[in-house]
Amino acid sequence: MLNKTYPYYLANVAVAANTDLEVTDKFSGEVATRVAMADAAAIDKAIGYAVEAMPAMRAFPPFRRQAVLEHCVKRFRERYDELALALCIEAGKPINDSKGEVTRLIDTFKVAAEESVRIDGEIINLEISPRAKGYHGYVKRVPIGPCSFISPFNFPLNLTAHKVAPAIAAGVPFVLKPASRTPVGALIMGEILAETDLPKGAFSILPAHRDGADLFTTDERFKLLSFTGSPAVGWELKKKAGKKKVILELGGNAAAIVDGDQGGKLDYVVDRLAFGAFYQSGQSCIGVQRILVHANIYDALREKLIAKTKTLIMGDPKDEKTFVGPMISESESNRLAGWMDSAVQAGAKIVAGGKVEGAMFEATLLEGVKRDTDLYRKEAFGPVAILECFDDFDAALATVNDSDFGLQAGVFTDSLAHAHRAWDVLEVGGVVINDVPSFRVDNMPYGGVKDSGLGREGVRYAIEDMTEMRLMVMRKTW
């Protein structure tokens, strides 16, 4: 079970300032623990400490950064079950998905440990004309400065890791605001970081209400803001961020195309579609929301996917048989139910699921959803997927692109030409061939276009954002 209370971390030190934040068990609705909340004064102090820590972090050599990250990997493994249970309780994430996220947390820190000792530069030949004879250029990467991180509720371990681990590898101090609905995993991470020899002020982890956390965005002492969350909030934060670099990992309404040559592989395709649409109650920005199926196999796939959807067990996330747990809150469940009802009123048909009770939302498939409805146009962020039919591959690609979002897309096809055509045409950050858009490995470049964000995560790519190129020009003879 969770501890009775958790402190926040200010300049590497646990501070039991209060117990003002109630964290609920998302299945039972009962208070599971209480967490210290940071006020504006604490956030201001944390930023000041991060600024003061910059010289020490800049001088903290790569082998010591690597040792910190390796310590975290060791301790995450030792506390694996504790981290998984905490995630299951505070996020309502089924225990098998929770264990998978802890595994990815470990993977992310492992990759960061490897990358921390190979942040290299380059030598540039400047002798491109007679006036540059005898000049050489040298480039190295240096830490950008104190960073502000705001992480979401849906992957409170791994999406936090994708900010924290690259920051340590890059040698930048940071102040992190974890999601107030799911802060416990980040605070356990802080407890483990506090065991290391990171310079004082290298990190602060401060739960705070959104309306009291403007300094995370507006304070000019931060040189980078990395935000993962909803598009509406992310783009508004960018407006307020001033001169600092901004990285946004936002939402999507990801599509999966199933080409007409997949008739002999429907069991595999259906299993992956069901996983992509409904794992962790659909609360993933790359969850499968739109499923486009070629007319040649539409009826067969539809029948199998409906049957598969009806087998998914909804219930207590602590039960290993549970596949669909609660959504993060009853208000989110009600929001999605309203979108579903509006789609049905506009002519859509529910072919599987559709039952809603409190925060519990049954895995649901619809077809005939009009393209101007909220359920089609916006990010569902819940266990709902839409089936539609196509008979022309290029038309299917155009349908996928008919979206304000562009995070990832999946294409099931045996045609190399179609795979490359999708890669060329789809307006997304990543195209996954023969799997769902929900697929992610933690060293790959990950991010979106259009309303889905700016920049790329994936450890090496985040390190590049958290460092700057510094040029030295040397004249060898004079």
C-alpha cells in the first residue's frame, strides 16, 4: 500500500511542508494518501536553487551522471512492485499495464545512462575558401540551463522519466511539477534521486495546483519548458513562456489503417487493435481512436474485433485479469459519454460496449460516426474506437490526414509500396508499419506535428534539446 503521506523535494531534500493534496484510489474513490503541496514561494526557491546549481551541474562529469542514472535503475528494480502498485492505485491503471510502465521507466533510465557518456561534438573544416586557410571549427554541446518540466497523469512514471533522465544525462538542473492526480510515482523517483550525490539544487519535485504554478511557465530563469498534456493547455503555456525553448508533447486522435491484404492475419491485427484502443482505458495520446479497414476484409475484421472487445474484462485494476480499469475521474468519463451520445444522436451505432458507470467506461466500438462530431474530431482519451471502411488506400491516407492532430499512425500492410507511401504522405511524427500507433520504444524519436506538439522526446533527442551547440574557431597559424 501507499505511505500515509509523502513529502515534496526542494533542492534534493524531502520537505514535509503539509499534507494538502489528497490522492485518491481511482477505483474506489477513497483517499489513498496525502502529499505535500508547493506554494509559489517554494517554487520560486526551487528555481533559485536550480540557477545556483548550474555551475556545479556543468562541472559534474559524465561518468558521475551515469552513476546517478545507474543507481536509479538499480533502485527502481528493487522497488518494482511498490512502484507498480502505487501507479495502479493513483492512476487506476490495471496492474499488468502498471508493471509494464515500471519496466519502461527502467528502460528509459538505462538508455539515459548509456547516452550520458556519449554527448559528442564535431570538427568542422572551415577551409572553404582562401580567406579561411588555417582555420578550424570545433563544436561541443553544453547544458542549456535550468529546465521546467510539467508531466501528465496518464504515464506518471515513464513520461516523467523522459524528462528527468535526459536532464541528468545532459547536466541540467530541473524543477518538476508532476500531475496533481498522480504525483506519487514522481515523489518516489525524488526519494531515489535524493540518495545520490547530485549537486544541491539539481532537482526539485513540487506538486502544485495548475492555477498556482505559473512560475513553471513564465519565470525567465528557466531556459527550457517541457510540457506533456492536453493541447489546449500546452499551446496556452507556449504563449506565456517568453524567450525560453518550449517542447510540447500533446494529444492526438490516432488512426490505424488495415490494408486489404491482411485477410490471413486478422487475429493478429485484431489483437493489436484491441490493445491499442483499450489498454489503460484508452487514456493514451497514441491510443487507437480511428480504425480504417479495407472493404475486402471489413466485415470479417468487424466481427472479430467486436467479439474481442466483448471479452475485455473491466473492473478493479489490482486484479490481474482486469484489462479496462477506471478512467482518471468521473468527470472525464462523463465528458466522453457525452461525446458518444452526441455521435449516436447524429447517426452512429454502438456495436460493442457503451456502458458507463461513474469513472468506469466499458470498452466501446462504434461505426457510422460522422466526421464533424467531437468523438471523431477531438481526442477521445478513453476506451472508445471508431470503425470505418475504405476502398482506396490513398483516400484512407487523406482521411487520416483530415485531423488537427498528427502524433503517430499505424498501417497494417504487406505492400512495401504502401508502407513507403504512408511514410511519405501521412502528416504525423511517426508511422508504425504492421502495428498500432500506440507502439513506442523509449529510445526512438517521439513527438507530433500540427496540434500534437513541438519537438521530439526519446532520450538522445531530449538531450539535444537540453543542450546547446557552442562553437570554437581556431586559427592554427598567424
